[in-house]
Amino acid sequence: MNRADGDCSPAYIGRFAPSPSGPLHFGSLVAALASFLDAKSLDGQWLVRIEDLDPPRAMPGADQLIVSQLTAHGLIPDQPIVYQSQRLSQYAEALEQLDQNGHLYACRCARRDYRIHYPGTCRTQNLSPEPGATALRFRIDPSKFTLFDRLHGKLTWQYGESMSDFIVRRKDGLHAYQLAVVIDDIDQKISHIVRGADLLHAAPLQEALFTVFDKPSPTLLHIPVVLGNDGRKLSKQAQALPLDERNPSRNIRRALDFLNQQQPPGSSLDSLLDYACKHWRPERIPKLMGRSETIGH
């Protein structure tokens, strides 16, 4: 089931899904604002999901800080916030369904064993799952996916060249991101996804899961990621500066400028967001995977 058209669902439900590995930075704000404006411009709902599947990477209190930062910038979700750590039973049930239907296989390979795309080493070895020693991989089928992105148009991925079988349960027993995010999107009835282009590679993997669960995949819009002064993606891991909550209007204006959107002259935060919603034009967003931004204090 390939999503190769640009039709939009009449019931718009979008989401912003940060991980609590640290506070939001400017790149996070760009992604949050784009998803918020896209939803509100189409009279849709905007949800927030905390993707806290990986306890070792979580920073204590980061989830509350993220919510505080969003609130300070006028980005208020329309439903209660969902935490992935509270949905482990749903992921376990989905994993069992995939296993029973023959979509999974055990894999003992380490990430260092291959360069970019997993070569399918364990695909035909019929290994027995061993806790702590093997992960579970999803067997991709069909071998080609064509999807439509609202900014980048029609995109195609080929098995073995631009995608490969992927992990849905890690060796340490934790559920993997690709599985959790699809189950969440299905359960929350997400119709549109607006996120950074660094996650474009995940689109065909998630499409494969939507297909086997016989659910429609959300409409996609991948925006440029913010690059720091060093030319690398702005990220928490790279010690990006947290958002300064003291001047949210300035931050919103900078994010709108990055997204090449119209903005009024002087106005309050509420009127700024209202104007931005009414004048949201996703076709104006630069068609780049990443854009540099001078990052200061």
C-alpha cells in the first residue's frame, strides 16, 4: 500500500513527538511550530507525545521542561500528553501480532557489523530469539516503496539500496522507535506528520508497518533541519543551547523566518501565532534537507 498521492484527510490530527533527552532547542522549536501551524491552519488538532522509550537516554525532569517550553511559546496540545513509557503493553501486543504473522526474525548482528543498510545476514538463518543476545527485525516486503511528501514530491526507496530490514525489539528487550511510533500514530489516529528531514529515511520503514497492520499511513511533510555553526544538525547530543523562554515572540519569529513564512510587524505572542496560522504556506518552506542558522545565546 504505497502513498503516492497528495490527498489530505478531512480529519486532521497532527503531532509533535520529542524525546526527553534534554530541553528543546531552536531546531526543536522549528519542528514543533511547523507541525502546530500546519494543524491549526487546517482546523485540525495538534497533539504532543513524549517518546521516552529509552530510559538510559532520558534526562530527569526533561519532559516537564519540554512541556513548559512549549507552553511558554503558545504551543498548547489539544489532548492530554501521551507518554510512550505508559504504552508498553500496546507495543508488546503489536510485536506478538507481527511475530505470529511471520514478519519478524531474530538477529544477532551488531550495528558495527555493517556500514549503512543492514545486509540481511540473519534473514534466512532461523535463529532462536535469545534475551540479551538477539534483536527482532522486521522483514520488509515489498522491496520498493513510493511515497508522496508535500514538500519534496514523489520519493522512492528500494530494498538493499535505500532501506533494509529494521529492528523492532532491541537486544536489551526495549521496543524500538519504528514500532512504537507507528502503533502510537495508529492509536492516536494521526493523519498528518510534519517533522525534520533527518527522519525522511524512516518513512518507508514506517510505511511497511502501516501496510502489515492494514492502516492508512499519514500524509507527510519533511522540513529542513536546523544546522548549527559547525554545519552539523542542531541536537541535544551536540549540546545545543536550550530555548530561552524569556522571549518567546523572538524565538517564534526566528522560526518563522527559518521556514520562510510571513509574519506581522510588532504584535503579541498570541496574535503572532494567529497571524502565522492564517498565513501558513508550506510550499514556501525551502526544499533543503538542512539549513544553517546562526545560533547564539
